[in-house]
Amino acid sequence: MKSSKVKELMVSLSKYATVDETATLFDAVLALEKAQAEYQGTKYPHRAILVLDKDGQVSGKVSQMDVLRSLEPKYAEMQEGSNLAMYGFSSRFIKSLVNYYNLWDSPLTDICKKAGSIPVTKFMRKPAEGEYIDENASLDEAIHQLVCGHHQSLLVTKENQITGILRLTDVFDYIGDSMKQCGFKGGN
């Protein structure tokens, strides 16, 4: 397997779903839907929206999970001041949290009406230092960052400017294709 560079697998910023910082939740959802319909790069659609500042630079990222979280403002209250992660808990415990915090006490249709006016800056995440990678970095380095950081994607840079996004799904496809080229037949 040849040594590949991040820039060979990344999705260019111009082909990715973006909105500016004045966008609403509804604008972000529409931008993601449009980008998914237009993108022909792989079988996997985009799963995030990049938020651009007034200078066109990426200031944040909105995942599908962030969109869902934004529909219920009490999630922020629930996690405030704690490192509470919902991984590995029983469904009974999760249901008790729903009751304790009165989550989803309004009908979803009412929440969705409100969500159209929520500014994207209220629920976007600012990328952490470990979510950036240079476009000339090796794929080995990128995989290490994806795995160690539990990231779904990395922002790709060239001279400190974001040029694209490296998605976990594209790396996974590349690895699968490389395994097939090695001549593995499968089975035991």
C-alpha cells in the first residue's frame, strides 16, 4: 500500500456544506441537505456543516448530533458542569434522566418551530486543536488522530487555512479498498 497524503482523500471546502455565522438551525439543515444532494464523491453523504465567519474562515462545525441536541435546550443544562456522557448507560437510566430534566416535554412540532430561529452559533462546536491536520500529513497520522480523538472528521489545512475536511467514512473506504488490493479472500 502506497503512502497516501490527507489531501488525496479530503473533500474540498468548496464541495462541503457551509453556512455563515448569521445562519439559523433551519439554514444549516437546508445547507446539509443541498450538499448531500450535490456531492458525488462517495457513497457516503456529508454529516456535518461547517460554519464560516465574516472572512470566510471556518469558525465552527455542526454535526447531525449537534442539530438534534439543539432541539432540546435542556441537554445543555443537563451537561453543564459535568462530564456526563451518555455512553454505556442502560435505557432505564437514560429514561430516568428524561423524566428528571423534563426533556422533550413539548411536542416535537413545537420544538421544530422554535428551532428555525435558533442561531447556528448557539450550538456549533469550535474545533479543538486535535481536529486539524495538514493536507500533506500522511494518512497514518490522520488515522491516529481520528482514532485517538474519536473524531468523525478532521479539518484539513494548508498554511493555516482550512482547505477541506477529511471524513472518517472516506478513510474507512480507502482502508477497505486497500485490503481488497492485498488479495485477501475473506473467511478463515
